[in-house]
Amino acid sequence: MTMPHPPTCTQAGGTMAQTDVLLTKQPAPQTVPACEMPPKLYDVARNTGAYTSSGLATTGFRTAKYLVDEWFQNCYARYHQAFADRDQSERQRHESLQLAAETEALAQRTQADSTRKVGERLQDTHCWKSELQQEVGELLAETDLLLAQKQRLENALDAMAMPFSIATDNLQCRERRQHPDLVRDYVEMELLKEVELIWNIQELLKRTIMQAMNQIRLNREHKEICEMDWSDKVEAYNIDDTCARYNNQSTEVQSYPHSAKLEESASTPETWAKFTQEKLDRAESERLASVNLRGLIDCILRDTGEDLRLQCDAVNLAFQRRCEELEDARVKLELHLHKTLREITDQEHNVAALKQAIKDKEVPLKVAQTRLYQRSHRPNVELCRDAAQLRLVSEVEELNVSLAALREKLLEAEQSLRNLEDTRMSLEKDIAVKTNSLFIDRQKCMTHRARYPTILRLAGYQ
């Protein structure tokens, strides 16, 4: 049996020259390709035949092992990695030294510039503090006055709840009127105008309150801005006075690595003075807007109170006119009802008389009919149309005509009586409807309207 020869150093070196890829995974057994490698032919002896050891004790020595060229490839990769790490470390040390020198120079320039700026800011701080303090006092006084006006608006808005409740309650009460009094009369039109006016006034007061609140907020914001600016100037003056005396030989200084970043946005003397002047100008503008708003609030409260009282008087006048019309209609209906009742009584007597007349005619009719019936039983030739027979027939016909006329007249009288009864019921119902409408307008609506707020309360003074 011929055994395969192991690869020599020359062969291994040739293999390392062909690839510089470092294996990072566990290689597969030799019988399975681990990665793409240049093809290399090896003479592998096969264990074949009847007297070979194939698949027996040699199996463990031929599987799960690296090749020699893979071992050299791994060593060269370690050498290359060590060299790269050393080179990177040297570059980092060089950059660190350069960065330290640059930051030292930057610190010295920043210190000199900061000392110059502190000296420039000290000379203008005191004059701005007095102006800021004066503006703060004026804003505080104006805000208090506007708060009083806002309270009047809120009082007036609360007072609007009563007229709105009265008007809506009047409309709801008048919805309980019955047919045919459930009409869209001028009272309802005036009430709808009153509700719409109250709603518009409420919306106006709400918008004005929001405007006043916004103005108060702006006043307070600008007051706080001025106060903060004044406080900042006082604190800055003290700090700058102390900082102007610091130098590199001072014993009170300490290391603050991030202090330079806090001063990058420091203003120049021009922008600093402009910044404060803009705050004073905005505060003055808001204070004048607050004065104008207080005058507008006075006009709104006066006009809305007067308009609402005028509309209230118009509604009350409409109620009085409507009540007079209802009372007049009810009196006329009661007069017609009295006449109708009297006519009903007379018609009932007439119906009774007609019935009695009909009853009185029925007995003679029965007598005549009985006579004719009895005479119809006469025998043979005796059944003759004599004068008596003809008169009896004529009598029956006359009585039937009379009874028909009386019955027809009775029907007409009874129909007339029914019509009178219907009219009576309709009149009584209309009278009840008018009485109900008067009760609603007088007792419900007008009594409730007596609680209408005064013009002073509507103006927010109570």
C-alpha cells in the first residue's frame, strides 16, 4: 500500500503566497471544502481491497484537522494585526500632543477676550437698571387696573345668565300653549331677538375676557422679562466686577472645563443695549394697549347693558299687548257661548215638541190603518170602494205625509242641536285655550320677567 507524502515547507510557502485570507471559522474536515482556495492536487491513497483498514482505526486521524498552509496563514495574520495596532497607537499619541497644544493657545486667547468684554459691559449696566425698574412699576399698576376691568366683565357675563334663563324659559312656557293659540306672534319674535341678543353679548363678553386675559398675560410676561433683565443686570454687574479682578495668579480660580462653551453666545455692547431697549419698547407698547383695552371694555359694558334693557322693555310691551288681545278674545267667546247655550235650550224644547207632535200623529194613523184592515175582510160584493173606504185611504196618506214632514223637521232640528253642541264645545275649548294662554303669559312669563337684573348689574358693578 502506498501512503501519501506530507507537503514540504516549499509547498507550504507556495500555498501561503497564493492567499492572504485568515480563516476565522472552524474549518470543515478535509473531505469537505472549507472555503474557496486555489486548487491543489494531492495524491491520496485509497484503502481498497479485501485486506485494507478502510473505516476502522485510521478514521480518527484523517478528520477535523487544519492543513499546514492554513496554520502559516493564521500566523502571518497575527503579525499583520500586531503591526496595525502599533501604528494606530502611535498616530493617536501624536494627535493627542497636537490637540493639547492647540487647546492651551485657545484658552489664553479666550481669557484675554473675556477680560476685555467684561470691562466694556460694566459702564452701561447701571443706567439701564433704573429704566427697567420704572417700567416694571408702571406695568404692575396697569395690570391691576386691567384686572379690575376683567372682573367687571366676568360679573356682567354671570349677570347674563339670568336674562338668558328668563328668555328661554318664556319660550319654553309658551310652547305649552294649545292650538290654535300656538302661533308665532310678535311676542315670540321679540323673545327670539332677546335670546339672540343675549347670546351675542355673551360671546362678545367671552371674547373680551379672553382678550383681557391675554393682555394681562402679556403685561405680566413683559413685567417678568423686565424684572429678569433688571435682576440679570444686577447679578451681571457683581459678577463682572469680581471677574475683572481674576487673573492666572489668583488663588480663587478653579478648573471648569465647560465654562468656555457657556460664553460663546455673549452679546456685544451694541446688541446688549439694543436688546434691553427693545424690551422697554415692547413693554411700553403693551402698557398702552392695555390702557386702550380698558377704555374699550367700558364702552362694551355700557352699550350691552343699555341694549339689553331696551330689548327687555320691548318684550314686556309685546306681552302686555298680547294679553290684552287674549283677554278681549276670551270675553267675546264667552258672550257667544252664552248665546249658544240659550239657543241650545230653545232647540231642545223644539225637538221635544216635534217628537210629541209625531207621537200625537201616530195614534190617528193606527186608527185609520185598523179601519182599513178590518174593512178589507168584508165578504164578496160587500168589499166595495165606497166613500168611506176612499176617505180612509186619503186619511192614511195625509197622516203619512204629515209624519214624514214632522220627522224631516225633527232630523233637521236634531242636526241643528248637534251643531250647536259642537259649537258649544268648540267655544268652551277656545275659552279654555285662551285662559291657558293668559295664564302662561301673565302668571308664568311676565311674573318671571320681574326678576330681570338692573342695568348696573348688567354693567358688571354688582
